[in-house]
Amino acid sequence: IIELKREQFPFVLVGKDPWAKGISYVDPDDVGGALRAMRHLINLGHERIAFLNGPLDYMVSFDRMKGYRIALAEARLNYDPQLVRHGDFVQESGYQKMREILNSSVDFTAVFAASDLMAMGAMKAIKEKGLRIPEDIAVVGFDDIPGAAFTDPPLTTVRQPIYDIGALAAKILIEILEKKRFKEEHIIMPTELIIRRSCGFKRD
């Protein structure tokens, strides 16, 4: 990014970079999406919620962690580092990190994964442990990839507008190339919670 900027090469970021000053970007509302997912689980009665996140040197991971922690603070629930694991957004990572938590002595009733692939890996680990979803452990993901509706049970997740993000980034770039845009743009696109059966229903 620094080299592209130094060469005055026209570009737009999909996803924000805290060091990319003076550069336009389009990004989903990662903080708000994570907050919405966590509020939903908390409203269902969950107080001990595990979090499978990506690496913290990624801004997306930092933002989704921020949403997770804001939701806990809002509900006056304690942040427990034993419930948090950092992976790399892929299915195998979600599987391994979920196994680590399941094999520990920490108690929890729900898991929020920072990607649908991690959520799918977590679901496999939960089932291998002989536990039921959502009766024993509720699961929520992030992304709403095409396969999310076809997991067993179908995955509750945060939908980010991938197509719209790409289209808007391309539109901004074209305007930069055509000398129609001179001011940097920082656009955060809204996310949406898609409720399916993996998170269950409100507890008594």
C-alpha cells in the first residue's frame, strides 16, 4: 500500500487499513455486525459465549473483537480470555480452536465465530464431542457464504454485502481514473443478521 501510494498509483481498498492515510476504502460494518450477533445470543439467554476470531494483526479481526467486547460490556458480562481463540478464518482453524475450548474446563453455552468457515469447523468439533446444536451449544457465524444455509442445522450468521462492496469500490476507482473524484472516501456498508436454526430460541 505504501509503495502504491508513493508511486501515485490509483487504487481503492476493500477493507480498511489504519495506516493507509489519504486512501479511499469500502468496508463492511464489522463492529456493528459482531455486536448484532452477540446481542442476539445474549437476548437468547446466553452469558458464556466463546469467540473464534482471526489473527489480531488483521483490522477485520480487531473490529469483530471490538463488537464482541462491546456487547459483553453492554450486558454487564465479564470478558473471559479463556473463551477466546485466534485462528485464521478457515474451517480447519475453527475446528481446532473449538476443540481446544471443548477440551478445556471452561464453561460456555454459545460460540460466535468471526467467519462462517470457522463456524462450520466449530460445528464439526461440537458434534464430534457428542453435543447438540443449538440445544447444548448455539453457533453464530459471520459472512453468510452460500453454504451457510445448508449446514446442519442451518447457520445463523451476519451477512455482509459482498457484491455491493465490490461494485462501490470499483465505481470509486473508475471516478478516480476519470479525474471525477479527488477526495478520499471512507465508506462503511451495513451488515444484516440472518437468523437460522443454529442459534436456537429464547431460553426461559
